[in-house]
Amino acid sequence: MSPKKTDGFSAAEKAAMAERARELKAQAKSTQVRADGEKDLLAKVAEMTVDEQGIATRLHELVSTHAPILTPKTWYGMPAWVRDGKVVCFFQSASKFGSRLNTFGFQDAATLDDGPMWPTAYALLAMTPDIEDRIIALLKKATK
């Protein structure tokens, strides 16, 4: 069986790259990074499905409360939170790329290191008190 041949990036991937280019241009012009980043993040949340909006909004509240060192912004058209210009964590809605799973993930700037292997992304289908506690613990570890 030969490997599947692709024609390059999908339309969703191309759109995400175009959004990232717009984000970088806007960031270069902005003097109010935190306020502008939060405005952009909330605008992207408003484009999500109702269920995704609930999860993303609560996630933003948790990050703002328990990891205030992080600044909100968008990253490839997704809500993200950064420190020193580097993405620490992000939320990707399932509808963004036609997936069945929302994802809450971490980038290299997160200090989640735990031996030679550890998870950096989590499927996030609902917010419950237990899930919120787990997210808070991850945020504290990621930003220490």
C-alpha cells in the first residue's frame, strides 16, 4: 500500500495560516496587547458553537484567575494564552478543523515536564468541577 498522496494544505489549514498572518500584523501595530488580545480571543469564541463557547469561555476564566501571568490572544485563529510572547496553552474547538474533539493543549513554554514523556494535549468535551480542578493544576504547573 502506497502512502496517501495529498495536494498540500487543506482549506481549513490555509485559513488558519492566513489568520496567523493577520494576527502577527495586528500584534505588531498594537500598543494594548492584553486588551486587544482578549478582544480578539473573545471574538473567536463568539464564532464557535454554543457548546464550544461555554467550554472556551470557562477555560478563559480559569486561565485569567489561576494563571494571571498569561496574556490572552489568538493563535492560528484559536484562543491561546502566552508568556513572554510564547504560547503556553491553547484551546482548539472541534468545529475549527472538523474534528469530534475539542483540544486543550500546551506548547513548549509550558513547564509540564515529567520525566522522558508527558501529555501536552487533552480532549475537552465538557467542563465539570473535576475537570476544572485538573485544568487549574495543569495551569499552575505550566506557569511555575
